Amino acid sequence: MSARFFLKFRFLFAFVAIAINFEAMALPDPTGKVILTISGKVADRNSEAGAQFDLAMLEKLPVQSFVTKTPWDKAPVKFKGALLRDVLAAAKVNGSTLKAVALNDYQTNIPVEDATRFDMIIAYEMNDQPIPVKTKGPLFIVYPFDSKPELQSTRYYERSAWQLKLLKVE
């Protein structure tokens, strides 16, 4: 067999491996209750609404946790969840602004750049417990306020959104 044959075979094998990996990385369909939808400029959709996530899908992403003081709680709170940048990467978003919408229709705009500058998370646990809807759950976008003095300001407090249900990518 010629070297040319092996070169073609290697190319074909590499193409098939890339195709298999691409398919494996596609956003799966949620099997549980959808708790987050990302709409707008989303390349990897698993529904007509956009990229939808159930809790199990968020829990499969790398987990981040931190303890921070917030203006809403008397004592520091431990938050656990997925990094916002990982969630956005899973949906393959392409935009500059996120409009976060809460269950109570609170809305705030978050620059996508914040997700790369700060280790902000979409928290699904507070103090090692699931976050009930009647408090701030089931999801809460939160910045690690104690990690940088600049985050301890109204600008970033207002960008935090509890009872998160939707991110519109613009």
C-alpha cells in the first residue's frame, strides 16, 4: 500500500473522529423540567425556543462554588452552580449582551464580557441546599462579590438575577 493511501485514510479517520466529537458535544434534549432557556443568538438549539436546560444538564457542567457577602443576606452565603461562561459555551451563544429575565419578570442586562472577566455562576444551590422558588430559586446569577472590590457596587448587584428563567442573547 502506498503512502498516499495511508495519508487519505488518516484524513478520513480524522474527519470521522471530528464528526463524532462534534455530535457528542451537541446540546442534548432536557429530560427533566426545563428551568433555563437561552434564546436569541444561540447556535446550539435543542428546541424552537433556543437552548433549554434542566437541572441535570447544568449539574453536568463543571461545578464552581464560592462564599460571598451579598446585599440581600446578613451572613456570607455559599453559592454552587455552573460558571455562566460554561453555560453560554454549551449553547454556543454569539452576542454581546444577555437580558436576564426572572420568574417575577425582573429584567437586567449583563454584558457577555462579564462572564469571561469574572467567575460568575448560575447558582442552583445556596448553603449546600437547592434554592427554592419562594426565596431566590431555582437559579440565581451571582457574581463573586468578595473576589474584587469593583464587584461590590450597585452596578453588579443589579446585574445579579434570582429566580432566573431566561437569558436572551442580543
